Amino acid sequence: MALIKKTIVLSDAKNIGYATVVRVGSETGVKVVGSGFTDRMQAAFRIGKNTFFFPLSGTVTEKNITAEVSSEDEVGCLIATNGQFVAKGGAAPSLSELNSYFAAPQPSANKPTETAAPSPETEPEDKELLERLTKERENYYYSVKDKVDELFVVHPTEPLLSTLIPDSEWVRVRYEGEDYYVVGRLYEDKKVTFLGYGVPGIKTVRPPKVADGIATFLADAEGSEKGYWLFFQNADNGKIE
């Protein structure tokens, strides 16, 4: 399972913040943070050729969105309020794009608060997201085996996790600077029974929103606050367990 993370700084003379897009497997989340941001402000978030529009929830806004993300995609974000520029960063959309979207008639309460151009889609609620992640697929491991085998050839091992979890092997996959995620295979009688995925983290800091609710924290030592946020897929059917 691939993990892609892209972060950009949002700034002007008065406002400083950042925006992040995280792709975990088939799920994408965005996060917009700024000490001067309020719930009266609006965001236009560009990922590749698509732009997503949504109101801010205050100093921290997190959204699950329907978007493909590749390592080559440019990302950018623009923040505005009352039609006026607040901050931007990266390959940001234009102020006119944001104003045009939010100036359009709002037909009803059923209109999603976030949509993508040019193909708007309503975002699933957290329950629906988990249902999709836990959907059964026959012979799941064999459908991804070639990609998993390649990861174990190309990337270095993560021996600490192999010690913490018996009958398992893990690799460390770097994706942005020093950031990395881990991929593992768990065995029973030499047969792969589970695939594991995770990111290093701290027990008191929740994992990326897209993994929150399905990941479990594993300390790197007894009593330690440091460790890994991990989740596991059944090798037979792909269900998160």
C-alpha cells in the first residue's frame, strides 16, 4: 500500500500556516492549519488537475476527499475571506476560481461543502470510508504480491518491528525526505496471513485522519510513548482487521 504525503507552506505578510495532502492506499485526506485562520474563511485546494473547495473549520481543518494523488502531482492551496486574499502556497488556484465557486447559487442543504472541479463528488462519511476499506476481495494477497515483493527487494528492512511482532518481516519505505512508512508480512506456517502497514508516531498524537479509526498504536519499547501506528489486512480477502 503506497503512502504519499505533500506539504506546502501557506503565507503572506500576516498569515502563516501549512496545507498537507496524504494518500494512504486508495484514500486521500487534506489538512489546512493556520493560527490566523477562522471558520469564516474558505479554501481552494489543488491536486494535479483537480481543485477542491471547502470552508475552513477554524485554525485546523481536516477533510477526506475523493482524489487520486501521485508523487508527480503539483499541489497548492489558496485561502480567502469575503472575496479577499488571505494566504496561499504551492501551485495555488486563483482567487477568481475560489470566488466564482463560492459566489455560485447554493441550491440546498444537500449541496456538499466540498467538491472537486470539474467532477464534483460527495464525500463519504467516516463509516462509509471504513466500509470500503474493509470490503472483502478474494485472493487479495496474490493480487498485490508482485508489488509487495518489489518493496521487499528495493527497500531496507525495519528489524525493530520484526522483533516486536513475531513471525513477521518489515521494510521501511521513504517517501518525502526523512519521512517513511512501513510495510510488513505476517506469517503462519510459512504462509502470509496478514499484510501490515503503518507510520512511525507518538501515542498521544493521532495518525493521519485517513488512517484514524483503523490504526492501532504499538510502542517501540515497554512504557515508551514512541512507536508505530499500524493496521493490518487479511491476506485472503483484504479486510482490515
